[in-house]
Amino acid sequence: MVRLHSPLILSEVEGLKTFKMEHKPVMSVEVSESLNLRPGCVVLDCTIGTGGHSELILKKIMPKGRLIGVDRDKESLDYSRQRLASFTDAVTLVHNNFRNIGDILNTAGVDKVDAMLFDLGISSYQLDTPERGFSIKNDAPLDMRMDQSSYISAYDLVNNLTEDEISSIIKTFGQERWHNRIARYMVSARNAQPIATTGQLSSIIIRAIPKGFNRSRIHPATRTFQALRIAVNRELESIEEALRKSLDYLNIGGRISVISFHSLEDKIAKNTFKRFVKEARAKLIQAKSGISDIRAKPEIASPEEIEDNPRSRSAKLRTIERLE
Ligand SMILES: C[S@@+](CC[C@H](N)C(=O)[O-])C[C@H]1O[C@@H](n2cnc3c(N)ncnc32)[C@H](O)[C@@H]1O
């Protein structure tokens, strides 16, 4: 029997301080060039988060523009609602998974849009809200749900899946070399008591990785945390489904940009776009160089942006334009 959600409440986790950091939109100059935004455009921001990209988009599409902003996370939508209050008439916010793109546009009363943006993963706002349980930095209940109304949390996966299932998640979604050991240590720890917090999980992972193999710049638990987050939110399935459907909801000449943060996400964008190009339904766009052929490489953040916002270091931006 799967137990849903961590039985811990926030105040039970010692020393937990709540603070929230504003999310800096990544590659915003490149995004607004890639999307070819003009006054009057209708834009679907599939991952509105705290509204950083949307605010910049709105400035480009007004007057007469319209923005539909989507997020699975209600708290982020509330944040965006306040941030974008001065554009109220032009903005429709929808709480949904972007994989339901048809329903989302239907709710907004729109058939097709001129531009779509997918800025994948989680925001700094979510990461730095300890009670969401995404971060290794704070000891908090093991949650990791992007949509707080969904049923399965990281607690459920970690404490109920078999060792093989855990190992396979860590291998596939975290590309973690020590997946077998980490899963074994997790199962042995939970036999004594459930693994209830990010801190407990993080120390188990540190113990599982053999000493001397811990030399990378990133925290040893980073890959496992990424894997669990992807599994809890079934992220890759959503991206695949949304991108597969996306062209059908785009006007001819309209553009789709995807910003990804790891190779699993980027591979889906790359392969889906390649397929569209092969079917002669779209062309690849590289805003900076004006290249629009099949070899177009993803764009990356400038050294200045990486210096200012280290999160942009792993960002890759891919764009297509609908042809027919
Ligand atoms: C990187 S943040 C976006 C930040 C945003 N561009 C900004 O400037 O504030 C990604 C957002 O996408 C949301 N998200 C991720 N997957 C989603 C999905 N399948 N459906 C809807 N929203 C999703 C997350 O909840 C998060 O708020």
C-alpha cells in the first residue's frame, strides 16, 4: 500500500528557515529574438513560473497582444498574477500540465498562437522554498511535487518502490554511476525508519558513494535528487507529449522555443524538432546567426550571463518555425 506524502510537517524539521528567491529568467534576450515577438502576437508561456520571461514577452507584444501563462504550480501562478497585474486584460493564467495543451488553449478561448515558450525544469523560487523539498541545501520534508495537488511525492517513491525500481530511476533520470549502491543504501536505511527528509536522503547518498569518487564540483546527491524529481513529476513524458502536439496549435510562421537544462530534456526537444523538419512541417531557427537549417546548434548563454546567473550555465535553447 503506497502511503501518500511525507508524514512530517514543516515545523518538525529542525532549523528550517523559509526564504524565497526571485527566479532570474534565463537567456531572455535570445528567447525574445528567437520568438520573433511583435505587437499583437498571441503567446503561450507553457512554464510561466514567477513570470520573468512573460513580463519581457508582454512588453514586446503590447499593444493588442495576448499571453496565456501555464504552470502546474499554483503558488508560482499566484506570484505571476501579482507580478503581471498591470497587464491583467492581456493575460490568462491556467493551472495545468502543459501536456494538456489543447485543453489549456480551449480554456483560454484560443485556437492557435504565434509563439510558445517552454523553459523546462523547476524555478529558483521552487528550489529555494525549503518546504517544497527540492533542495539538497535545506533539511525539509521529502516532497518534490511541482503540482502540490498531485498524489505521489518523493517520500512515496523512496519508501515504497523496490530496490530495482529505485536503482532504475536513479540510473535513467540521474545518469548516476552509483545507482545500484545508492538504491541498496536507501532500502537498508528505510528498513530501520522511513526516509522522511531531504537531509536524511542526502546523507544516505553521501554514505553510498565510495570515498574518493566524490570529487566532482556538484554535490554528490545532485543526480539522485534530479532523478527523483523527474520521476515524481513524470517530467519527460509531459515534455514529449506537449512538444509532439505543439505544432498543431501554432500559426504558420509561428515559433516554439525550448530551454532545457539537462541532456534528457534537450534530447526530446532535439529529436522532436528534427522530426518536424524531416516532415517539412518546420524549420530550425538560430536567432543569433540567422541559420535555419537542420544542423542548427542549440544556443547557449553568454559568458556575462553565466557569470551573473550560474543557473544559465547548462541552458540550451532550441527554436523552430512552423512552415505549413
Ligand atoms: C524554469 S521555471 C520557469 C521560469 C519562468 N520562465 C520565469 O521566468 O519565471 C519552470 C516552471 O515550469 C513549471 N513546469 C514544469 N513542468 C511543467 C509542466 N509539465 N506543466 C506545467 N508547468 C510545468 C514549473 O512548475 C516551474 O514553475
